[in-house]
Amino acid sequence: MSEAELLATLPVLAFQAVLVFARLGAAAMVLPGLGEEEVPAPVRLGLGLGLVLLMLPGLAPGLPQVPDAATETVRMIGIEVAIGLWLGGLARLVAMAMAVAGQAIALLLGLAQALVPDPSLGGAGTATGRMLSLAATVVVLATGLYVVPLRAIVESYGLFPVGDPFPAGPAAEALAEAATASLALALRLAAPFVLAAILVNVALGLLSRIAPQVQVYFVAVPGQVLLGLALLAAVMPALLGAFAEAARAAFLDLPGLR
């Protein structure tokens, strides 16, 4: 390739790199494990650029040329950002199930008043919720599940070619289904603690009937916390295993991998 030909192709390559970065970079900012608030923004930016360098050679033949109108360029980049955020958001909703389950568990344990900053929820959350949120990140990274959403994003170029309109209707439906599935998973993870809370309250009610002179409140608060923490320690391996299996199934169901 001559110097003139190389100079002529540079604008096209730059435009195609911007298109790929718009989708991959937007997704990398919100993907579970890779897009956590604890990961500095420059690191996430570098990850997005690295993915572009790896994937651009394979994707370039199917990418469009530089459009003549600037408005068309802006439209295409905007659609790519929207698709990336949508795909990354679908994966993020799966990981948020652990944070929501932690909030429910903290409420059942009587620890809902102990609040800590929780970036995964966009504000303050319970210590239990924050712990399970970090545990979800560790599971995603340790098991290599973070690779599955990345593969879905690459495969999405066949499902949503660059330049096509953004599928707003199916995207909204997929987000609603993912949010419903995430909430259902959170409730399943918190189910043992719901059962334990019911049994503890029934036992305390019987105790108040059998021994009215006992100050049930002073027994219930520390007892509920201690029993809840013991149960959490006992079921934590099973809880993490259940989340890993559910996350794997949900990631494999992302658009582009079905």
C-alpha cells in the first residue's frame, strides 16, 4: 500500500474505530466486573480502547464508510452508544440481583439502619447489600463470566449492524424482562432468610405467650442479628454458587448469543 493510499484510508479507519469504540466503550462502562465504580475511569477507558484494537480488524469489513452528512455521522455514533449501554445494562441488571438480595437480607436481619455508600445502587445501601454486591463482582471476575457479555457485544454486530435504526421496542421489552428476572433472582437468593425470619418471629411470639415476664424485645433484637449472621455465613457458599449459575444462564441469553 502506497503512502497516498494509506493516507486515503486513515479517515475511514478512524471513523470505523470511533463506531466500534462507541458500542464497546459504552458497554465497558457498565458491564459487571469491568464497569464497577471501584475501577478508575481511565482504566475502563483503556479497556475500551484495547477492545477496539483487538476487534477492529475483524469488524472493519462490515462497517460503513464515512457518510457525507455530519448529521448521519452523529446519528450512527449515537445509535452505537445506545446499543452498547443497552447490552451492558442487561448484564448489569443480573449482577444487581445480589445487591437487592443483600438489601432484603439486611432488612430481615435487623441491619437495615447500618448504611454505607453503595455505587452499585447509586446511593447509600446496607452493609450486607454492599458486601453481596462486591461478592457478585468477585464471582464474575473469578469465574470468567465477564467474557460472556463481551462475546455478546461482538456477536451483536451481526444482529444489529452499524447504521441500522436502534430497536427501541425490543430493547425496552428486553430491559423489562431482565429487570423482572433480576428481582426474581434476588428474592430466590433471600428466600432462606425470609423463612428464618418467619420462624424466629413465630418462636418469639410463642415465647411471649409462654413466659410473659420475659422481655421479648431485648431478646429478639440481638438474637435475630446473631442467628441471621450465622445463617448468612452458613449459606454464603451456596448463595454464591446459585448466583454464578443464574448469571451464566442470563449472560448466555443476551442478544447475539441466543
